[in-house]
Amino acid sequence: MLTSMMPSKYRAISSFGGFPDQESFIKYGGDQIPFDSRNIKEFELRSSVVYRDSIIKPLFVYIGDQEDASIIQLCRNFVRYEKEIGKPCEFKEVKGDHFTSVDGSVRLSINEFKNIQAYEALALNRSKSCYWFAKGNDLLNSTRYEEAIKYYEQAIILDQQNALAWNGKGAAIASMGRYDGAMECFEKAIEIDGEFPLAWENKAYALRALGKIAESNSALVKAGQLSYMR
């Protein structure tokens, strides 16, 4: 993971069962500690989560689906953040534990590397999409809703899987009182990322505005659960 954050001759990086936070890794039972564990700097130097704004090469994070649930969630959250800021990073759960998942991870990695040119184009669009999303947010915060929608739509054209842009568009539409249209956007954001708490929260408010109180309460509970997980 750290290699993806440094200039190198490599075009893309894969991590098999890697862990972005070494301090948490030790907490979850890691016993190979070839450094002074009393020195927090030693953990920071080995933890990609500390430098998570720094990815410059495509990073594919593979982890076995039989790993501890907390470890899987931490890796998933790490990758989700990277994608939200437009970084070339992907998360893949692979059948098996820390060791038996390696074979499947290698096979998936080979396939990704064979198609790396297509992924690089996708990653570039994602980066551009994040730019338009940020512009849309600025306009949303300035209550310029119609303009914000146009920027969010441009972000979505570049990256149909940009859950943040779908959610932003929904928020702008809801701010103009068009809750049915907003619901479509929030639903799309949740379809892309079912663990996106803000999309669930916004969906809850839209449902309440539409008079669907029971559904609104359920969505709000889901948003609270997901926020706690993060």
C-alpha cells in the first residue's frame, strides 16, 4: 500500500491481505513486531492510512472474506475514502482466510494488470469527476441549487459510480422541494454504496417530507448504524 504512494517504475500495485493501520493490526493480534512498539512514530511510518491522501499509482486491495470483520471493514473504509477523493484505489473481497485467499487474489490481480490501461482511463475520469463534485458542493453550500445540479450531473457523466455526486444532486433537488426526484438520486447513491450514511440520512429526510414516516425512521436508523461503523 505504501508503495502506491511513492514514485516508482511500477504501473500499479496489489496488496494481498495488507492492513492500512499497523497499530490496529497489533491490537487485533498481530505478533510480528520488528520495531519498538512503544514508539508511535514506528507505527505511523508503516501505516498507509496516515498518508491516505498520497496515492499516485493504482492500488488494488484484496482481502479474504474470512478475515476478522473489523479488519475487512477498516480496509473497505480506507478504499472508500480514497475513491471519494478521486484516487485510483479498489477493494476486493476474495474467498478464503489470510492465507488461502492469496491464490484468488493473485489471479484477480493478473487480470487487473492485463487491463490496466482501461482502469487508468477510468481512474482519470474519477479524478475529474471529483473536481466537478467539489464545485457542485461549493454551489450547494451557496444555495445556488440549479447551478449545483449541473455540476453534479457533469461529475456523474464522468463517473456513473460517483455516489457522492448522486447524493449531492439529490440534496440540491431536495433543497428546492422536489423530493420525488431527490429520492431517485439518494436511491442511486445507496445502490452504488450501500454503506453511505449521509445518503441514508438524506433519504430519511426526503421520505419524511413525503409523509412516509415509518420508512423514514428505518432509513434514519440505518444511517446511524453506518455512521457508528465508520
